[in-house]
Amino acid sequence: MSTKRFRIAFSFAGEKRDFVAQVAAMLAARFEQDKILYDKFHEAEFANWKLGLLLQGLYHDDADMIVVVVCPDYSKKDWCGLEWIAIHGMLMSGKDREIMLCRFDHAKLQGLHENAGFVELDLKTPEQAVALILERLALNEGHPKDHYTASAAPAKTSTPNNLPRLQPFFGRTKELKQIAEALDPESRTWGALIDGPGGMGKTSLAIRAAYDCPPSQFQRIIFVSVKDRELDDDGVRKLGGFLLPGFLEMLNELARELEQPDITKAPEDQRIRLLLDALRPTQALLILDNLESLAKDDRDQLFTFVKRLPQGCKAILTSRRRLGSGSELLILEKLDQSAALETLADLARHNPLLARTSETERISLYTQTGGKPLLLRWMAGQLGRGSCRTFTDALNFLRSCPPDNDPLEFIFGDLAWEFTADETKVLVALTYFTLPAKVAHIAAVAGLDEALVETALRTLANRSLVVPDQEEQHFALVPMVADFLRRQRPEVVVETGNRLEQRAYALIVENGYDEHDRFPALDAAWSTVAPALPLFLAGPNDRLQTVCDALADFLDFTSRWDEQISLHQQAEAKAVAAGDHDNAGWRARQAGWVHYLRGQAEEVLACAERAAVHWQTAQAGVRERALAIRLRGLGHQLKKDYPAAIAACRQSLELRRTLSAESADVARALNDLAGAEHLSGDLATAERDYREALRIARAVGDAEMVAGIPGNLADLALDREDWPQAETLAREALTLSEKVGRRQLVASNCHRLAKALVRQGNAAEALPYAQRAVEIYTRLGSPDLEYAQAVLADWEGS
């Protein structure tokens, strides 16, 4: 067995990352991810280690084999060049067996002949490349060429057994090791209990663990299952005569496998004792599968039976319900991504449509199936059947498939009618959350007391239907449970959705609009408001537009830009479909504002054009026309077409003044005009208009503009290198923006203040402001992040 840290290390240029990523994922499934040196598997080390240490410490000593993937761009990369120096040194020192040279486009490498034993990859798939790497590794280690590539063949053991045939098995290395430790004769446990959601591969893991046992460990391996049906690509198959309906029949089957048929005729109360006596000299491993199908009394008896197994005997149990203690408990979670990709690669060898899918598509399928091997295989198996040509087709079929070929019914159906009323409400409430939710939030949506919700969540977690975090503070549904519940319990889904929508609507209307002092209440409740947005989008247009109006300022102030764009874009389309062109214009305008904050000029101009068209169709008034022109001016400003931006801002200002000489709209128009003038280099005119805008904002009580304009004046002072004045204005602006609560303003004023302090030599005082600006801008995805990072870099260099 290798003692080196890595089995395989890769050196490659970024142009071939997609290919190498697929190869690395398949190898990681076979050897564990930590055993493959591919940068995305070890990002922390690549970020923190010095490059020289990485090259000398890893390439020279810590990898069994280095795979060099050369392309025409390889030699142009600094990292590749440094890696090649180390690798070339190994070749020159006689370590050529540890280097596997591969290339695309007949690329050349300095110091090597062009025909220096390269593997040509141009016409090879990632699967073929993996096979070649494994063959080379096997030969290097003195094994037959197919030592690793043949491992996907059906598992075998010389121990007498009745194990089912196992399909190609990938991953689960840690779980197999854990089971092996539990089965060790020195272990004091009776064996291992594999617990997990349906379709997670519990049976396959148990069978593989049995095949992996050394021949001398057990004299006999006996497999008994209570499973009454199986699912394959064609649908559900009933197992008929294979069904063992209860505990006594399981004992009878064990007796028959032990060639002790007389035990089946003994009185029922004597069979356990007789069977334990028969097991005593056999040193047997029992695989007892799908025990959740047994009645509770039968499960209890079976658990008592395995706890009394004689020395030398062990058991592996699989169940969706936990049966007790005294064993090594494995909570089987989703298959890791590497193993899933290797599973799909294996299936693709016999499915041309699957073979054409990209790694991105396969990863998306992995995510949508929740890493369940059964669903993964079923979905892949649908390609080429009927009208299913893509994964999207297969997903659509999954949500409408017939009862005799329904994997969700197969996985969850036996549980659907066992739920208590409270458990059903909790499960349905969780269908509306896209992220793990707190107990209090689940209770609010479910309409239940928190104590009842906690009890239900514990029971559902034991049945592997919900997944708690490590602290058991947040809970999420197992993937695909939501789809199943919507189909099987639609009446509860509708009832819960109505309660969620009504509660969210009240919170939004009461705490939204321009009620800035109430925004914290809405922010605290957002986890139960956000799940209602899809319901509003699916509901009446009038109610949706009210929600959008009420949330506009809140989403802007709290910098929920993703939600804001998504909501307004979908609401715009719904308004157009309803002939509500006035609201369609407002939705386009609000989406355009977020695009402006993100520095997306083309998107801003497109939104401005749509808003203008919508409002023209609606025969809207002067204010709406001015707003569309204003948005167009902001787009020109982002494109650095300052004359066009100034012209648009002046036109917008003139239109607003026709409605009122002094108003919040006039103050905002002046602020926009000053911003364009500032960027054009006319600082004096910009300051005049900023100050006039601030005067009007104060006069009309526009708190947001009163908080925002001092920061713009601070920018002017920074451009003039008047550091003390910039500091004074930035501090004033930060205090005001904190009070208003708009996060983007807080970040920009922290950035300004940090810059002013650094320029005055007060680096220590500047640091927390610079860090806060970077933190907020990072969370927002703001284009101003790079400027905040530059200030932080200035601090580090001061």
C-alpha cells in the first residue's frame, strides 16, 4: 500500500481544466479526494503555501505518479513553467516511471523530444484517460495492468454466501472503513446499522462491505431482505416470492440458509434460541436489509436477536429508522460528487445520450437528485427512453411519471400516510424554504407551537426526511421530498401556502414602503417572508404589484439585490401579461436601479428603454417620463459618456421642476446631475449642485438623500486631496447612513473614511472601516469592491 500523501498529482494549464476536472473527479471517487493533487481539491493549501514548497515537497516526494497534461498554452503559464522545472528534474534523475506525459494538439515541451512517449489525448474521453492512468499506476506498482480498471467488475468473495450481484460501486470509502472496523473480531459491537433516506444506497453499501470482508473473517455470509419491490429504469418490480413478511419468516430464512430446516418447524418461542445455537459454530455475517418494512414489534425482536449474536458472528442492518444502540451507527448521507460523476461515467459507457452530457450537466443532475444513487441511476437511465433526450426531459418526467414508474413514490411512499398531522404540517412548511430554517420560522409557517415543531423535527430526522445542521438549530428537507409532498398531500400544501402568504403580506405592508424605522422588523422576519415571494408571483397581479411597491425601498436598503432583480423582472412580465403597463414601467425602473448599483451599463439602458415604452403605453405622467430619462442618464454615466449623462440628467431635472420647484424628486435629480458633472471633471459645478440638492433634501425631509449627499461631497474632497475635509464629511455621512440603515451607503462611507484616514497616516484607525467596506461590498457583489480592496492594500503597505 502506498505511503505517499497523493496517489496522483496533476500539472496542467487552465485551458484544459474542464477535461482534467472530470478525470480528477473519477480518480477521487476511486482513491478518495484527498489522495488526488488537483488544485480545486486543496484550495486552502494552494492559497497559503509558498509555491516553491509546493513544488519541492509535493512533486518530488509526495505523489506516486504525476500526470502532466500539456497543451500549446502550457509553457506560457508561469505556474506550469515552475512545475515543469521540478518535473523535468525528476525525469533527468531517472524517475521517469513516476511521470506520465499526456498532451493535446501535439504540443511540445522544452527539453524533451517531440515524440517522448506522450499519450495523445485529442480523441480520448475523460473516461478513457482515467483508464490509461490507472493502468500505468498499476504497472508502476507491479500489479497486472487491469488491477484498478477491473475493479468495476462484479464484486466477488470466496466465502460461501447468497449475496445479490452488486452493480458497479463507487465511493463510500470512509463508510466502508467504518463498517470494517465494526465487523472486526476485536470490536465489541454486534455490527453496523446503516440508516439513511430511501434511495441513498444502504443496501448496496452493506453488500459491498460484505464482499470486502477477508475470506478468513467469516465462514458464511447470509443476506436476508424484507424488501418487497425494486426500482429499475423500466419502473417498479415486485419481488413476489422473495418477500419475507415478518420477523419469524426472517428467522426461518436464516435457518434454511444455515441448512437447519428443522428450526422452521420448532415452536415460535424457541426459534431464536435454536437459531443462536446454530450460529455459534458458524462464524457468520448476517446482512438484514430494509428493516423499516417490519412492524415495530418485529423490529424490536430482531434488534434483540442481533444483540445476542454469538462471538464470532456479526450483522449489518439497513433501515430508514434507527433501531437502538450497541452497534456502529452510520447515518448515510448523499454520495459525494466525485463518486456520482464516476457512476455516471460508468453508465455512459452503455448510453450514448448520457455520454454526450457535459460535466456541468452531470453536476447539475447530482445536485437536483440530492446525491441519491437510486435517483441518479434512474434519471440517467431515462435518457433514450420515450421522449427523454436530456436531463431536463428526465426531470420533467420525474414530476409527472406514472404510478408504476415513480421513484419518488418508491422512496417515500411507504411513509406518506404514517405522518402525524403535526409532522405533515412541518414537512409542508419546509417545502417553502430554500435554505435551512430555524425552528421558530418553521413554527410560524406551519402554524404550530415551537415545542410541537421540535418534537416533529426529531421524529422526522430519525426517519431521514429532514436534515439538521450540526447544532440542530436549522433544518432542511431531504431533496425531492418537497416534490413528493406536493403530489401526495396537495391539500396541506395549499393550506400552508395560504397561511404563509397572508402572514408575509401583512408583514410587508405594515413594515415596508418608506417606513425606514420599521425595516428591522421586516429584516428579522425575512426568513419567513422570502418563501412567500413565489406565491405572490403566482397569484393575482394587483397583489403582486403591491408587494413590489412595499418591498422596493426595503430590498434596496438591505442590499438584497438578487431578490430585488428577480422579483421586479418577473413582476414586470406579469404586469405586461395583465395589460398593467404603468406597474410594468415601475418594475423595469427598479430593476434598472439595481443594475446601476452593480455597474451594469447595458442592462441599465435596456431597463430605461423598457420603462419608457411601458409608461408611454400607459400614458403615464411627467414624473414617470423624468424617471425613465434619469435611468438612461445613469446608464450613460456607467458607459463614461458624460456629455450624454449630463444632458439626460438636466432634462430629467427640468421635467421634475415643472411639477414642483423644490421636492425630493428635484433633490435627487440635482444629485444625479452633480454626480455626472463630478465624473466629467467639473468639480466646482458638481459641488454647487450637490449642496443645492442637500439644501432641498433637508427642507423637504428626505432622510435618505440627507444621508447620501455628504458622502458624495466627501468624494469631491478626496479628489481634491483635502484629506481632513474628506474625513469630516465621511464621518458625518457614515453616522447618517447608519441611522437610515442602507447597507450600500454604509459601505461606501466606510470606504471613504478609511481612504481619508490612510492618506493622513492614520492607518490603524482606518483598518476596521476598510475591512467593513470590503465585507459589505463582497456580500453585495458590488463593483466598488476593488476600490475598497485597494484601500485595504494601501493600509497594508503603509
